[in-house]
Amino acid sequence: MKWVSFVGKSDRLGVKSLKIPRIAPFAALVLLLGLPMLGILAAGHPTDRYLEFPPQTLYVQPASFSWMYFVFYGLVFLIMALPILIIGGYLFLRPPVSYVYKRAFPWWGWAGLALNAISWFVAWTRIPAFAVIQPHTFFPLWLSFILVVNALCQRRDGACMMTRRPVYFALLFPASAIFWWVFEYLNRFVQNWHYLGIEYGALEYAGLASFSFSTVLPAVLGTRDWLLGTRWIQEGFIFQPPPLPQTKGLAVALLIFSGFGLFGIGIWPNVLFPLLWVSPLLIILCLQILTSGAPILSSLRGGDLRPVVSAVLAALLCGWFWEMWNYYSLAKWVYRIPYVHRFEIFEMPVLGYAGYLPFGLECAAVGDLLDRTVKKPLGLKPVKEAEQNLHVSFGA
């Protein structure tokens, strides 16, 4: 029997115990919130419609479908996804392995599966007896998902985020609500999605929405932890890296580019709408470089793609479940994507799923920032704790 550890040293994964200057997250928040509104003011657009709460008025008219834009964005999506598909497909076709699990599937994982089945049934049916709770199934669906994905880690590794770092896990929920409200704010300038069935007052809407938004980070980061321990992630995404520049000049240039993009996103929403997902990532990375923090992509410099790929795929996998459970739910969101709104998978146009790729890295960045704030390393450092007991057994 051959025993192989799937966990490398933290420095190999590009995670070091560096202090990120506190100015970086606040500067990022100021830029993300301030620049779009400054652009609106400079263009002379009325500001009241962007601040309407709850948001109901549709004032951005999305451009009609264009094959030229569709092909262009499709090629960009394919270039980003192709290496993962090729490597993942190669490893998937290799002979299967047998695993020796550290623990039994925990009871709370079974409870999560039961809660998911009940919530899914209630969300997708229109039984009058469930009418009161049917608009509120998002939170129990995603709480159950979080429980199950942590249970899968617990079974395989003998530990998971929820049991190993309960304080950090609990703090992810309020941090997640704040995190997603930033994207809701940015969406006001492009209106790529809007909600149906939200007939609530401002305070009620804020509370119910925050409750739902609180599940985003725990779901994505829990899924990232689970994916990070899989064989095809561990074995397939380490390479000899080319020289990667990390100069402050380049960081300044990208920061200016993303800043101008955010400034103009409300003025030219049909052209700049992809920057809703790209600009936050660029701003976070650039500010980390400029303040001598540890960039979330630093593992690339050592040739290790595993932290990046696991975060990206975690968001994409969660995105599939977000869109699927949303499709037949009573309270739901729908999309209005300029130029590429065609070939929907559930409510989402197929190319809209590309937004989940940078979103996964943004989730990882915010999770790492919260981790450093509570003075205990997460990122990939918690995996180091499991080095003492996490092994995967290949069949003889």
C-alpha cells in the first residue's frame, strides 16, 4: 500500500504570514464605491435612480445580441477555461484510485442533506401550505450546501473549516453579506440582473437580502477547500513557471485601467459591464502589490496553480447550483446581459458563467483578508494543520 500526502508546505502554495497594511482593503472599498458614482455625476446623470432601495426601476437598456461580441467573449472564456479542461480531462481519464477516509460522514452532513431535500422541494413546488416560506428558501438551501461540503472535507481529511476554525467560519457569514452588497451596488450601474418577487420595504428587504448574501463566502470557500484536496487538483496544476513580472509600475497601470473602467461603467454600461467582475479583482491585486502585501496570485510565481484553480472552480461549481436552484424558485433573479444574452443555462446566458472565474479569486482574496484580520492563517495554511493526519491511499 502506498501512502501519498496531498498537502504541500505553505510556502510552496505561496501563502506567507505577511501583514497586509490596513489601508489596502479600505482603499479598495473607497474606489469600488466612489468611482462609479463619480462617473455618473461627471456625466450629469440623475443619481436618485442608482440609489433607489429596494431597487425596482429598470433604467439601463441592454444592447441587443451581437454575434461579433458573442464570439469575442466566447474566445476569451475558452482561453481561460481550456487549460483547466485539458488537464482535468486527462486526469479524469486515468485509472480511478481508492481512498481511505479519515472519518465517517458526520451526522450534521446527513442533516444538511435532509435540509437540502426539504428546502429544494419547497422552493420548486407551489403547494399552498408552503406559500409563506417559499420566497425564503435561498438561505436554507445554501446553509445545507455549506454543511454538506464541509462534511465531505471532514470525511476525507478528518477536519474542515467549520470544525477546525469555528470563529473564522462564523465571521464569514457577516463578511459575506457586506461583500455581496458591494456587487449589488456595482450592478446598479449596469443592471445585468434584477430580482423578482421582492415586494418588501427597505428595512425588511435589507435584512432578508443580507441573510441570503451571508452564504456566498462560506459556500465558495468551503467548496474550494474540498476541491483543493482532490487528486486531479493536487496532481495536475504544478508547472515550471515563466518569469512573472510583479512591478509596482505594472500595478499602477492596471489600477488606473480598472479605476477608469469603474468611473465609466455607469456611463457606458453596455460596453464596460464585464468590469463589474474584473475591476474588483484588479484593484485588490494592485493595492496588495503597492502596499507590499501578499497577492492572492503569488503562488503562480512558484509554478503552483492549485490555489487559483480551486478558487475559480469553486465559484463556477457554486454558480451552477445558484443558477439551478434559482430557476424555479418563487423569489428569483433574472438577467439582462448586453450583446451576449443567448443560449441560457437556467436563467444565465452561457457566457455569463465566465464572470464566476474572477469572482472565485475575489472570494479567495476576501477570505484571506478576513483570515489575517482574525490573526490566524487560513488561505491554504489551515491545510498545513492537516499535514499531520491527511493522507490519501491509492489502491495497491
